[in-house]
Amino acid sequence: MDIARGAIDRPIYTWLIILICLFGGMWGFNDLVRLEDPAFTIKVAVVATPYPGASAEEVALEVSEPLESEIQKMGEVDQIDTLNQPGLSVINVTMQDTYDGSELPELWTKLRNRVNAAELPDGARPPQVNDAFGDVYGLFYAISAPGYLDADVHRLSAFLRRQILALEGVKDVSIAGL
């Protein structure tokens, strides 16, 4: 039987199917999750280690190599990418996809412990592990107080920072431009 002929011959079934599809679509649309800023997890940390006065080759051998050796001992690491420049080692550490956002703080602490355990030369500065470079700010506020001392404005900013951090849903507040 032809579908078009069947729809014409039995209009009640046709309207019933149309109404089921319409109401099912409205019900499905109302159950959709809507997030203004959907949660996403960046599973990459950057380990930056300054080594002033050293060539790129010295940085690679004396700084990057020991750091990579310690980081590779972590079973959770998926990939390590290293950039050696004169006076600077930058290591990008990517964690495996099997770990979600709730497990990452523990992994970053473990990474920091591994990095601090590496034997670095005397001229190298302590490595900095940056795992929060994917954080974005939702709001920017500017505080200005003409006629007040900069120290007073800074105290006000620090007070407001503490108050805002106490609010539910606020992860971090940073003060810049002092």
C-alpha cells in the first residue's frame, strides 16, 4: 500500500501520528539541559621552569630530562610535549581521557609532588605547575575611588574578594591592576 494513499484514506491515524510527534517533540525539548556556560575539562597542565643563562641544549639536558623522567612515572599521563628555549623549559602534560574533572585536582597534586621530587641544577628556579590556564572569568569589576589612597582601594578590593568568594558558585576571584 502507498503511504500517501493510506494517510488520505485514514485521516484519524494520520492526525494521531502528527499529534504524538508534536507533543513528543515539545516534551523532549523541555527536558533538554540548557547551560549558559557548559562545563568542560581541560586535562593539560604546563610545567614551566626558568633556568637563567643556560642554552636550549643545557635546559633540555639538565632541566627537562629530569622533569620528564619524574612525570613519566605517573601512570595517568597520556602525553608529554616539551619546548626547550634558552633559559626556559616548558613541558605540557596531558592526562588520559579516562579521568574526569572530579579526579583532576588529585592528579595535579600528584604531578606537583613528582615535579618537586626532580633533581634540578643549582641555577634553575623552582618549576611552576599551571593547571588552571583553562579557567575563564565570567565577570569583570573595576573599583575606583578618586581621592582615596591606593592602599585603601587595595584593602577594599581584598575585602570584596573575600565576600565574593563566600558566594555559592564562585570558584575564584583574582585582583589585578594594583
